[in-house]
Amino acid sequence: MQHYILDLGGSPVPAHDIQTWAVWFQTANLSAGYDVIGDSVIRTDFQGFALESAIQPHLWLTKVIGGPLDQVQDRCPGTREDAAAMHASICQRVRALTE
């Protein structure tokens, strides 16, 4: 398992060691989005670790709780900006189903 932190630009970079990651993870802003739409809560957070070994691990997770897309999840690699775009896309899907 590889651990990651975000640099100042919001891009994931490998942590040098587990202690560095743990200290960073305790105080970091891990969110790329949080919305409540009708009965749905949509949140997108940086996970900080990858179980898979990939060139671009999927470190961001968007999850919907409640409403028409309850338990829908999506993951993406990339920056906080990429994760915010994924979040906005899922919010748009939820809005379309609740209007």
C-alpha cells in the first residue's frame, strides 16, 4: 500500500514514510466537495492511500448518501481540481433526479 499527501497545488505526491503521512493526514483539508441536495449528501474526499499499484492511483472518492443515487460512488486520480469536477458532475446527476 502506498500513502500520498497533497502538495500546495492540490496534486497527490507519495509520502516519504508512514509517519510523515500520518502527521499530514491529521490536519490536512481532505475535502474537494460537500453538498446536500434534497435527501442526498454528496461528499468528495482525498483517501490518502492506494491499495492498487497503478501509475495514477484513484485517490479521490465521491460518495452519495441518501436520495435517488444512494450509495453511488466514483473514484478519480488527479488533483483536487479534478476531484471537484467529478463532484460537480455527480451533484448535477443528483439534481437532475430530484427536480
